[in-house]
Amino acid sequence: MIRKRLDISSVEIGKTELDCSGSRHLCRVDRITSSGAALNCLGFLRDTRPGDRVVLHASAEAGDIACRVTAIAAGKIRLRFEE
């Protein structure tokens, strides 16, 4: 089940995975707030656009987190958590 709300204390700052239309990317969480996160991802996210829905796999405790892409550039991506 995909979570829609997030307890940011359960997210590990560091390694995480981002699922973009079935393609998983290793990422590092640079910043996180109660409404979203900024990630630095390995590889180029060429098929991902602002407005796309993605799933953040942050930690076992946090589970899968539904997000929407707000900005993307050269491996850096900003997300807004879905409510």
C-alpha cells in the first residue's frame, strides 16, 4: 500500500529509491520537509517530467510514499508528497 502521509522522522537521510513509471533510481535525500523532498539521483531521469506521479521508497518504516514531481534537472529532482 502506498502511503499518502509521511512521518519525516521515519525517513533515512541518505540512500533511497525513486520509482518513476517502473524504472527505479538510487537517490540521496538532500532535504526533506513535511510537504516534500529534494533528491539527488544517480543516472538521468529522461522520461520524468514535472507533474508526473512517482513513488519514493524511503525506508522500511516509512513504506512507499506517493509523490508528484515539481522540478527536475540533471539528476536532481524535487517532489511534493501526495495527500
